Amino acid sequence: MSTVTSKPVKKMNKKQVYTFFERLRQQRPHPTTELRFSSPFELLVAVTLSAQATDVSVNKATDKLFPVANTPEAIYALGVEGLKAYIKTIGLYNAKAENVIKACKILIEQHNGQVPETRAELEALPGVGRKTANVVLNTAFGQPTMAVDTHIFRVGNRTGLAPGKNVLEVEQQLLKVIPKEFIVDAHHWLILHGRYTCIARKPKCFECVVADVCNWPDRYALGAEQAITTLIPQLSDK
């Protein structure tokens, strides 16, 4: 099953978009990242390590790392080789270790050991791109940013919520169409929806709470009518 159907997907209208996020909010009233962290710095490190890796693998590593070192000063003191010992089970750990140590040095020397709250300053850190910066700004500081990963890119295109040829186009479309009352939590709702329901292969349309407002032409072939007649009315009555 392809991520984006070969059939044309009609873009959602305002009413559909509102209902889409209203349902996701009802389903998960308090969404958050599945990465475990207790400070903006821990989140920054965890997200940096999560590139091309699962949250589960990152959590396993940081569960051992953070009790030992969870500040820029402490991790910098480990050095590259010392950090590698904790994150060697994560993909691309050699490059990630070097980037984290370099980032810690900059945080210590230029930011008094604190994680900056601007995109430009975050993206100036080694290993931190636009997506990582958006996650930190949104999750740690509550800013209305949209970090588009493969899950959100898929959901945006497949459903007709925010079609785009690349992640930046999808990000810009999402920020344009999402109502203000949903924008802060929208990133988490979308990534969780893409991770567990609107998955790449054989999306679970039969248990999708937004199946009736989704514009994906193939959704009924995968049992969306079951969700529409059972799950959705129950959710709407809450």
C-alpha cells in the first residue's frame, strides 16, 4: 500500500479540518511525545538521538544516560567516547555522539548551559535541523510549531489535510489550516495517529476516529465504514 494513493486526494475543507482535530483531541486529550525527558536539554538530546531511530531505542539508551549525565556540562565531561558507551545501540551513534558533544560545548559557552528558545539558535547547534528544532520549540516551550516527520507527511497527504510535495510544504500547509485552539498539540496528535492508525502499509481505517472526514479514496476498501458506524458515533457522544 503506497503512502499517497495514486488517485487524486481532495483537500479537506475548514469544517473537515476542525472535526478532524476535535476527534483526535477527544481520543487523546493530553498528547505528548513518547520520548522520555524531564528538561528541555534532555528533550534536545533525545530528539537528536532519535533521527532514523525508534523512540523505544532512544528511551532505552537515555534511561541509562540521563541518571548519570543530563546537563550540557555533565555530558560534555563524558566526551565522545564516553557518550558512545551509552548510545551505541542507536543507529548512527558515532556521528550523533560527536554532534551532541559539540552542541553541549556551544550551550555551555554561548547559552550558559541553557537550551535556547529560538529556531535560529537551535538550528545553529550541530545535529539540530528544522524538524528537531520544531519538536523542542513545541514540546519544551509550547510554541506553535509543526515538526513534520514521515508519519505527519503521510497523514497530511493521504487524508487531504495538508498536501505537499515535501516536508516544508506540508509544514506550511498545516500551520495555515489548523485552527489556533489545536495548534500546540497538533504535532503530537498527528504523529501518534500516523504511528498507530494511519500507518504506511494497510492503514487501520476500520478503527480510525476520523475516517468520515478523511478524503483518502481507498479508505472504504479497508473497512472505514466500520469505524463510521461504530467508533465515531460513540466518540461524538462523549
